[in-house]
Amino acid sequence: MAELPGGESQKVANFSEKLATFSTLPQARWPWQRSLRRRILFTYGVIFAAVILLLMAAVGRVVYQAAVDAAHHALEVEAFLAANALEDPDSAYAAEFDIFKEWEKEHSDDDKLDKKREDSSHQQPAERLQQMARLFAGDSGARVAILDPEGVVVADSVYPFDQAPDQHDEPEIKAALKGVEPRSRRVDPLTGKDTLFAAAPIHVGDRVLGIVQISRPVEQVAGTIRPLLASLAGVGLIALGLAVLAGSALSRRLTRPLNRLEQAALAMAGGDLEQRVPVETPDELGELAIAFNQMAREVQTTLAQQRAFVANASHELRTPVANIKLRSEALLGPAGDDARVHDRYLAEIDREADRLGRLAAVLLDLSRLDERGAAGAAAPPASPLPLLRQVVEALAPRAQQAGQTLTADLPDDLPPLSMPVADLETVVVNLLDNALKYTPAGGAVKVEAHGEPGMVRLRVEDSGPGIPAEDLEQIFDRFYRVDKMRGRQAYQPGEHAGSGAGLGLAIVRALVEAHGGSIQAANAPGQGAVFTVLLPATDEKP
Ligand code: ADP
């Protein structure tokens, strides 16, 4: 039914417009809340984007930290190698430090740093060390400084040696002199940038000649991992795109059956009870489709039953009304003058009116039972025995008159029932009435009752023609008769309420089920029908 024919979809559209006039959707705060698909997609996208961002931030941080650590370690190695090169006795770098000492002594009176800085005419005293510092720095972007053991800068690859402040207090210098891990990360006072520092002492024998200090701004390190972070972000974006595509496909798969259900429900509300939806998936949506189809079938069956009930009821009511009308018209005409005809017709009108009244009463009872459903009104617990005996005694003369044997097997110890006596009487009288009615002269009717754990089993058996197997299921339906012509007969005194209309067994089943019991019809092994009623016994004592 997925595709609705043109006329149908028009009908559905009209109906949904009509629905919209009296049932409106709650206000949506955001436009995307108006579509389940967009909702799923939005939520899915936001969650996925957040996860990817967090993941990228975590990975980026780890990568950045690893790159900084690696760069720091490389600086340490470079400092160590440079210090090693300066330690070589053949290179005579020790003399350079001595030259610097001399120069410092000469300028000791000139100890004001600011003044020293203003006067840039100072010649580099340790020329070779300065060259070495530039050589070590090369074009790596690192800055190499060579310091004397007091932390005074002797040579610097970038700045004039006498412009750099004393470094004796810096952590990497102190650590290098102590022989512990000689590295630090701090803001370089000369550049004002976050910088990585590493240092290594220059030993000649036991004497510390000086210290090599190598530094590199952290932003340089970050620059090296930027392409990696960019490709990470690219992968993240691709993953996000794929996730949104997958989310879109998923949300379409979820909402398509729901849209179909909506269309089908609207079409049903518009009166098309043939609507069914395909069961496409083995999940909750599939279950929903099955439940919808089940509901549609039940609605269709219930409606068909109700229509049949109304048709049958009016048909059954029309017969006695027609009979009354015929006779009253005759009485109003010349036939009414004949006293014998007059009396007969009046008596027949009276009987038909009775029949009409009884039918109306049964129909009312049935509709009350429908309303009450399974919750039958309970009565104080009472043994069914007195009522059963009373009914059998009352019907015994009728059986005798018809040449039938009516026997009863009713033990004294039947458990009590909470079913009202009047309801139980209707059940037993209807069943016995049918048994006597359908059993020919010379036949037998047997009533039995037995107490069983938690229930009373009632059995009415006769030796009549029995019930055709194909009708066994339906005889409890309203207005169902095996012999469709029997109901046309006029009501006979002594027959049960609604007799002949096919309502007797319907009311019996409705009463039994309203009190939590069940009823079954079968054919006796030899000949005849057997009706078995199971009624729940009550635990309370009468
Ligand atoms: P009715 O008033 O027509 O008897 P019921 O509802 O009592 O309506 O019974 C429905 C149909 O079941 C009857 O028309 C009859 O054909 C069949 N039926 C009921 N009881 C018996 C029985 N004891 N023996 C044979 N047929 C029966």
C-alpha cells in the first residue's frame, strides 16, 4: 500500500488538513525540531563533531608535547656535542676563555652594564669562540651561547656577547654545573618569546672552562608540526562529512517507514480500512508496522461485526414489528369485526410485543456487557447448587411433556462462585433450553457440575442432532443460527430470551467471560451436543 492512488492521497491531504484544525503539534523552538530526520541529523552531527574535536585536541596535544620533548632532547644533544668539541685539548679553546678573563679584568672598572651596552665599539675578545658559536648555530634557527663558569656570556651566535645578561641563575646553567638534567623552558629575556633552553658544561680535566647554552623558540617547534596538525584536521573533516552522510542515510531509513505509517493512519482515519504497511525491517519499526497492521485488521473486523450486528438487529426487530402491523391493520379493517379473529390477532400482537421487548432487553444486556468488558459485577460468594437444582426442577415438566429424560448430576460439595445468581441462571437456562429444544422426543438431556481446583465445571449434554463441525466456532456469534429459517418462527412460550434470533449463546458467552470463565461447544461421541462451561471458584467462604 506504500503508494497511494491519486484520489486517495487527495483524501489523505484533506483529512490531515481537517486533523490540523483540532489537533496541533507542540511549538518547536528551532526549525530543525520540526522534522525527525533533521533532528537525528543535527544531533548526530553535533555529537560527532564534538567527538572529533575532542579527539583531535587530544591527539594534537600529544603530538605537540612529543615534538617539544624531542626538540628539547635534540637541543641537549647539540649542547653536549658542542661542549665536547670545545673540550678537545688540541683545539686550544681553553686559551680563549683566558683571553676573555683578561679582557674582563681590563674592563672591570667599566662594570656598568648599561654603559657597556651604549658603547658598542667593544671588540669581541674571544674571537674563535664567537666563530664556534656561529658554526654550531649554523642555519638551524637555534641560538648558541658560550658562557664562562660564572654564567657571563663569552660568545653568542645572534646577539653581541656583551648585550646578553648574566645567566648564572638560570635553571639549565645551574643544572649543567651540578651535572643534573640541564634543560628548561622559559621566556627568553632578549626575545620575549617562550623558549626551550639546554646547556652542557665544558670540562678540561677537573676544571670547568665554561658552558654551552643552546636555545630555540617554542614557536619554531610548533611550526614543524603544523602540517601534521593540518592533515589531522583534514582527516577529521572527512570523517565528519562521512558521518553526516551515514547519519542522513540512517535517518532516512528510520523516518521512511514512519512517514508511511502516518500516511496509512491518516488514510484509515479518512475511512479506508484496507490500509496496511509493509514490514521491512526486523527491528522496532518492523514491530510497529506489524502492530499497526494488526490494529487495522482488528478495526476492520470490529467495524464489519458492528455493521453486521446492526443489520441483523434491525432485521430481527423488523419481523415482529411487521407481524404486529399486519394484524393491527387487519383488526382496523373489516376482519376486526369477527370476534374470533379479533381475539386471536390481539393475542398474537401481545406475543410479538413480548418477543420485541425480550429482544430489546437482550440487545441492551449485550451492549451493557460490552461496555463492562471483562469486569463482571461480582456478588457475595454462593454455592451454585440451589440455583442449578431449581432450574432443573423448573424445566423437568417441559422435558416430561416432550417425552425427554432430563437427568442431573449435581454433587453437594460444589465450590462457591462470585457470579451473581441471575447471571448464572441466564447461562444455565439458555443452555438447557437449547438442549431441550433441539432434542427430539425420546432423547436425553444431562446436566453435570463438578468442582475442580479453583473452578466449577458445568456440562450440558443432549442427544439431539449436534452441531455441524463448521458451525462450532460461530454459534456463539451474535445472530448466528445453524438453521437460518428457524428464527422466522414466532416466539413460543417457555423459550429463552431472544430465542430463535441467534442471541442466546452470544449472551451466555458474554456473561461467562465477563466473570472470568470460558465456554466451549463440542459434539458428543455418539450423538448430540455438549456445552462445557468453566467458571472460576472464589476463595472466600459463603
Ligand atoms: P437460538 O436462539 O437460535 O437458539 P442460540 O444462540 O441459542 O440461538 O444458538 C445458536 C445456534 O446454535 C442455534 O441456532 C442452533 O443452530 C445451535 N445450537 C445451540 N444449541 C444447540 C444444541 N443443544 N443442539 C444443536 N444445535 C444447537
